Amino acid sequence: MSKGEQSRRDFLSTVALGTIGAVGSAGVLASCSSADTVRIQNEPMTSLREQAPDGEVLKAGLVGCGGRGTGAAANFLDAGPNLEIVALGDTFQDQLDKCRSSLQAAKGIEIADENCFVGFDSYEKVINSDVDVVLFATPPHFRPMHVKAAIEAGKHVFQEKPVAVDPVGARMMMETTEKAKEKNLCMVSGTVRRYQKDYMETQRRVKNGAIGEVVGANIIRNGGALWWVERKPEWSDMEYMLRNWGNFSWLSGDHIVEMFIHELDVMSWYVGDHPDKAIGYGGRQQRISGDQFDQFSIVYEYPNGKKVHCATRQINGCDNGRKQIITGTKGYADASGSLYNHDGELIWEYPHPDDNDPDPTWKVHPPYVQEHVELVTAIRSGNYINDSEEQIKSTRIAMMGRMAAYTGQEISWEEVLNSDVRLGPETYEFGPVDGIAEKPPVVGTAPAPTERYA
């Protein structure tokens, strides 16, 4: 067995620590050949509620009281009438206190002392605190275990992305999703674009043939260096990693899973099915904390030979940008709201209204709120919603890219489905964490980041 084959086998099998045309009859647009921007006047099919319907009080608990969790709690409250946040849980007291104060200042709500829980078991206490819905925004390593407990307890779920960091967690999440369907418990995930009207309308038009058959895509998300937390002398390995979770692969899945999943989910939405295989590479040029990469370049190959190139980078001093370009036989789409022919001429653009536009038809509601509008609407109307399976697929696609880059080998979809890789320690307690070493930065040509985020 070669060294490369051994590395691949070790990684995969061990427990690791550390409607244009077609919609012309609807009065939308039969054809377009000029470069003029087209403002469509009829209402899009992808109408979304501005607010969830009224109903009996729905009580929610939040698990994970950092910035995103605090935001998710506020988003839930903004989704409609008679919604309450009644319980909070976090590993750290200071994080819970900040969230509690923020919600009191922004929303005028006070969470009772007896419903504020701290520690690794705080999620269980929130689930058992007479809530109807649980919002999960912890580091994603914990998502499969936490969501499983909520579904077993009969709670509806909002789960931030990604929904797992490793193949073992993804399988657990799939089992939980099936159980939720059996119990008629709603699940909504935080990858946002599928709840954003401009993205939804663009995808609808492509699906209806606006650019012909989709044959590939080019997906890019490049930005600056990630936030990081400098270790304090009194912190154990576990506390340091949890507070600096975005920089450790076992907690975040690496940034291709934790952040780039937004773009990969758009790719999956358009291309459909799942890739047969992936090959690519990545590296660590500037990152000064944690153990993960700061750059990836991956090619996914789909059935029928469709190929998608994906690249993401978190390095300072470079040009940044985000593109989700979907290529078809008759043209191409920018998934954020525009269609082009192969001469590069704009043939349709989402008519984003300005602040003074009185017509709400095309208004893009904040997707972070819209997710909760759809969740609450489904619970109150009985029109069941569960997007978890699609989010598991997108999470697995992200893992597939990470595994290809980490090993330097071609990774198949079947390997992602069946791998025994589990990232992270077996038990959760403050103290040493064996087998996950923090890697030093690699000195490169670009300047290392100077800002530190507490």
C-alpha cells in the first residue's frame, strides 16, 4: 500500500479527533435578446409571507447564546405575533448573560433565572423547560446530538447551518430527520438562500428553462481572515477550543463546511442530485489559530459528467468576492438575481425595489427572519415543513470537499455516506483534549492578520 493510500485509508476509516420561454404563457417573458434590464410586472410564484399567522403562544428555547444564537432568537420573535423566548442554554455563563441582556435591551423580554441553564447539559434542560420549539446555534459539532434529543422530546426545531461536521454526525442527523417526519415535527435550517425571494425567483426561472439545461457551475466565496480568540492562561484545552470554535475542524467542520455551505447549498439547489466524486486541494497560508485550512479549491463531478468548480478563501490582502454562476445550454445565471445569454447580455434581473417603492411584490425580506416565518407558519397552519434532508445533502457535499482537500485523493459520494470518521473527543468536560493540536501559521507572501477578535 502506498503512503497516499495509507493516508486516505486512515482518514476515511478511523475515528478522528482534532421561467423564461416555458413561462411565457404566464405573461412573464416569452423571449429576450437585448441587453436591457427587464422589470417584470406580474407577481412572482415565489411569494413569501411577511409574517406568520396569529395563533396560540409558541414558546421557544435557545441553545447556543453567541452572536448567531442571539440573532436567531430575535429573528424568531420578529416572525409573527404571540411568540416568546422563554429559556436559554449555553456552555458559558458570560455568553448566556450577554444574550439575556441583548434580548432584554432589544426586545424588552426578561428570561426567568430558573430557565437559564449553563453547562454541557444545558441543551437537555432547555428542551425540558416547557418549550414548543428549540433554536440551535451552538458550534455545529453538537448539532446532531442536540437535535436528536429535541426531536425525541417532541419539539419543533430551527437548526443553524451546518447540520453536522462529519459523516457519523450526518448519518445521525438523517435518522433524526426521518423520526421528525414520522412525528410531524417541523425542521427548518439556517442556510437562508432558499428563503430569500430574489434567489428563489431566479432558481424558479432556471428550473423552468430560462437558460436551458444546467450543465455546470462556478461557485466562489473569497473573504478576509476569520475571527479568532487568543487563549487565556486559565483556560483549559476544551474551554479554549469552544471559545475559538470557528478555527477548529472538530467544532466547525472547517470553513468549507461551516461557511461555504451557503454557496454549496445554492449549487446543490440548481444542479440537483448529488456529486459522484470530488477532487481538490487546500492549504494554510495565514491562519494563526486553530488547526484548519484557509483556502480550498474543489471540483465536483455529477452524473452525466456535469462538473462544478468551487473555491473559497479566508486570507487578508487579496481581492474578495462571492459568485454563484450557474451555466446552462442557452445562457447562465447569477443566482442572486440575474440571467444572461452566452454573449454576456443581461436578459432578466430581479427588480429589487428601492426604499421608497410602495410595491411590496418584489421586496426581499431578511432571510434570517423569513426562515422563522416559514417555520411558525407551518406549525400553526399544519402545512408541514422539513428542509433537513436537503441541508444534510449540502453538508455532506461540503464534507466531501474537505475530505478531498485534506487527503489529496478523489473522494466518492459513497465514501462520504459510509465513512466512520467522527471528529472530536468522545466526552465533553473541561480539561485537556488529546489528539487535536493547534497548528502554527505558515509564513506566506501576504501579511498575516493583525486584528484579534475577543
